[in-house]
Amino acid sequence: MNIILLGPPGAGKGTQARRLVEERGMTQLSTGDMLREARSSGTEMGKRVAAVMDRGELVTDEIVIGLIAEKLEGGGGGFIFDGFPRTLAQADALGALLDNMGQRLDAVIEMRVDDEALVARITARSTCAGCGEVYNDISRPIPADGTCVKCGATEFTRRADDNADSLRQRLMEYYKKTSPLIGYYHAKGQLSVVDGLGEIDAVSAEIKAALDKA
Ligand code: AP5
Ligand code: MG
């Protein structure tokens, strides 16, 4: 089963994708994580995109489509696309890539959360430096002994783009360039909407119900 998690910054795409990986053995493909990895390993591409990401703007279609195409090569399916596609050109490219592999997109889950909640979530987020587990000062705090529940690491990072200015720009980009995908997938009969405002477990249950119907 191949699915897209679609939603604004802070909607919970990464959090839910990690759960689906654990529960269903699917493969998470997060273009945001791939780009951050390219930055931290200092590749030429990573250097080129760093400032764009920190401003909260979208990286070019060419770069992210290239990253996804590389990951799909030889892959057997069972992908969760997290943060991709983000433009209509990316959506068309994904359709073509899956077609070439003889695969299909089974469901697109739109995670709906209002802007106020997004700001609160993003400014309270931290990530385990060891395994990428996502925490939140309010809804999912790091354990009192300061170790990650998944890998036991003791170092946690905050993202450079998790500040008020970048977040405003990220939201603008979402509404201008990514939200048209809601209509695009609705028209194809592939869209399911879940209430992303609920507790993490409740959102997982809604996603499960949507996937069971797909
Ligand atoms: P990316 O890394 O994809 O960031 P994003 O879309 O802004 O989304 P986030 O990762 O911030 O949020 P999320 O939905 O994953 O939420 P999370 O689960 O962490 O992209 C970063 C940048 O890379 C872009 O701005 C762009 O520059 C570039 N880029 C990436 N992909 C691209 C593409 N395809 N094209 C062009 N450019 C691209 O949760 C957020 C917080 O809320 C956490 O603290 C979490 O613990 C908490 N939380 C989660 N669920 C709940 C809940 N139900 N209740 C309460 N708290 C919750
Ligand atoms: Mg994410």
C-alpha cells in the first residue's frame, strides 16, 4: 500500500508516519528529512537548499523529485510519502514514477489542523538526535530522565525553521502551493480527511480507519 500524508507544517505527518512504519512495516519517505540529511552531511545540494529551507520556502521541484525517484528505484512499495508531493508538478511526477513501477497510490490522507494549534505545536517540538523520534514540550514531553523512549539517546535538537518568521512563510507556501493538491486528489477519488487536532492515538485510529477503507 502506498499513501501520502498531506497537511500543513506541524500537522503530525512525521509523528503518524513513524507509527505506520512500526505497525505496518511501511517505508517512510520524508523529503524534509532527506533534505536535512543532505545539509548535515554537507553535500553540494545540501548547501544550496539550506537557506531556502531556513526561510520556510519550498525547494525546487527538480531537487525533491530527484530525491524521491532515487528512493523508489528498486523499491517494492509500501511507501508513506511524508511532505511530498507539495506542488501539482510533484504530484504529477509521483503519479508517473509509480506508474513506471507498476504501482498505484492507494490513499491520500489530509490531516486537518487549524493554524493556531500548528504554531503551538511547532514552537514546542524537539527531535531525538539519535533516532529522529519527535517530542513536544506540551503533548509528548521528553521523559524526566532525559533519555529517548525509542533509542535511549540523551541529545535532542530543535529545527532551524521552527521559528515564528519561517513558520509564517511555511504556512503561506502550504496554502499557495500545496493545498491545491487537496482538490487534485479529491477529484481522483483518493482523498480521506482526518481530524489532526485530536490526541496522537485518536489521529492514528482515524488514519487506520481510512486505510482500511482504501
Ligand atoms: P518538512 O520537514 O516536511 O516540514 P513541514 O511540512 O513543515 O512539516 P513538519 O515536519 O514541520 O510537521 P509534521 O507534519 O511532520 O509534524 P510532526 O509530526 O513533526 O519540510 C521542511 C522544509 O523542507 C520545507 O519548508 C521545505 O523548505 C523543504 N521541503 C520538504 N519537502 C519538500 C517538497 N516536497 N518540496 C519542496 N520543498 C520541500 O509534529 C509537530 C509537533 O506536534 C511535534 O512536536 C509533535 O510531537 C506534535 N504533535 C504531533 N501530532 C500531535 C497531536 N495529534 N496532538 C498534539 N501534538 C502533536
Ligand atoms: Mg515532519
